[in-house]
Amino acid sequence: MAEEGSDAEKTEDPTQKRLDDALERGDVVKSQEVNTWFVIAGGTLALSMFSGAMGTQLLEVCRGLIANAHQIRTDGQGLVALTYLLEMKLLAALALPFLIVSLAAIAGNMVQHRLVWSAEHLTPKLSKISPMAGAKRLFSKQSMANFLKGLLKLAIIGSVMMMVLWPQRRALDAIVRLDPAALMELTKSVSLQLLGAVVAVLAIVAAGDYFFQYRQWFEKQKMSLQEIKEEYKQTEGDPHIKGKLRQLRQQRMRKRMMSAVPSASVIITNPTHYAVALRYENGMATPVCVAKGIDTLALKIREIAREHDVPVIESPPLARALFATVDIDEEIPVEHYQAVAEIIGYVMKLRRGLRAPGRT
């Protein structure tokens, strides 16, 4: 009941990480009908292309055996040599067709998913040898669906084969009276017709089964909202922890800015919202922003500036522009050189005037 409830909650499409993890485990979409189609199609191709060459080579082997039967040694060493010779002849005749069928079998897997190397299915599991688990698999919905699918496939293929063979029934009745050459030609023709029809039917069956298997696999990969949240925490980090870290970074940056305000040359403000602290010394190319803030932080910057006799100049447009375009420890942008130079020049004149003799 708990598993059923858990499955009922899995209403969300799987994430890409979930799909990648399934692939690494070897849990992939796999339709046996697709593999079967590729193998039969490869066999049909090999038979249509190389049946003549295979027949000729095998015929030569058999003809040589019959013609030289009296010369064949039957002792141990001769029999071993004869067996080796026959094996080589058979391999030479069947090597290329066998290669085509093997490549077709590999292609049947590769078109469904990329190659996967996983040892998970090789790991011993008690459920694989448990009689109860085996009984559940045997009488599961999947097993019943496979059984019904097999019966339907046999019925369809049987009907198609009957449709192909029925017009040939009279020729097949007279097959025993044909000479070997005509018999081989008739056998090849009928076999290719049968295989062609089976390949055509199995193509439809394989396509339908693949989409059925894909749908089942996709439904199995679906996730609950809780699983998506847990995965997000694992991949992106816990939002609470990230928020805490962001808060700590902001606190450290604020503390560093406040400690830099007394070294500023001027504070440019919008009286109620913005404050930007700039530092300029002889030898510097351009002024540098050492602190900036809005609202409460701007008030704190102005307060510290007054405590340390740092000039505070009100220039609302320039304060807003500098706040938006310059970051901490960065030089001011070129477009603000003139406006900032005028303010710093004014501040420097003001300081020189305060230091002049006779001033109080």
C-alpha cells in the first residue's frame, strides 16, 4: 500500500538528472521487438545478397567430399584434418552473412539508446532468486501484457505467412518432383517472400512496442514533488543554506565598506536614498568607489562620513548614476569623469582653504 501511494504521488515529469542516472544504472528503454526486427532484417539482407555465393561454396565442399570420399582418411589425425578443413570452409561461406546479422543485432540496441556499461544488473540480488519475487514477476501485468502481445504477434505473422504461401500452394505440392537446381531456386524465392513479409509486419509491431515500452519507462521515471525538491537540494544546494551564505557575504561586504568610508575623499549623495563614497589621491588615474548603499545603508555611510569629517556633497543625478554603474573597488566610468572631477576639485579647494594661515 505504501508503494502504491508513493507511485500515485509521482506526477511530475523526470528531470534530466533523473534520466541520466537511470541511463548510468542501465535502466533504459528496451524493446525486444526492435532487436528481433533488426536481426531478421539483417538475415533477410544477407540471404538476398549472399545466398548464391554461400550455396556455391557449400556445394563445392559437398561435391569435393563425395568425389573424393575414397581418399578421405578415417584415422584420428585424418579425421581431425578433415574437421578443420570443413570448419574453415563453412566459416568462409558464412562469415560475411554472420557479420551482417551481428551488426544488425548491435544496431537494434543502439537505435534505442546509446551504449551503456553498467555492472548493476550483474550485482547479486536476493529478489532474483526469491520464489515469491519470481511468482510476482511471472503473474505481473507486464508478463500478462507480454504474453498477450506474443499471441497477437504470432496470429498476425501466421496470417501474413499464409497469405504469402497460399498462392504458391500448387508449386509447393509439386516440390518433391523438382530437380535440385529448381528446388533451390524455388526455396530461395519463397523464403525471401516470406522473410520480406515478416520484416514488413514486424516493422509495425516493433514501432508500436517501442513506443509502448518508452511510455512505461517514462512513467516509471516520474518523480514526486518531494523527490524534485531533494534533487534540487543535492544539485543546487539547500536554499536555506544558500540564503544564509548570501547573508553572511553581504554582512562581510557591508563591514568592509563601513571600514573604508573614513578613507574616502568625498561622499556623493541623493539626500534621502543614495550614497556613493569615492576615494582619490595624488597619483591615482581616476577615483575609486570604496562604498555605496541605499536607504538605511546610505544613512550609515553619511553618518560615518560626518564622524570622520569626510565631505558629503549632494548631487542626486550623479549619485544615482554612480550607484548603478560602478561596483566596490572599481574605477568610475569615463562618462562620469568630468562631473566627479568638478566635485573633487571643489572639495580639494575647500580643504586647501581650511588649511590656509589665518583660517579657523
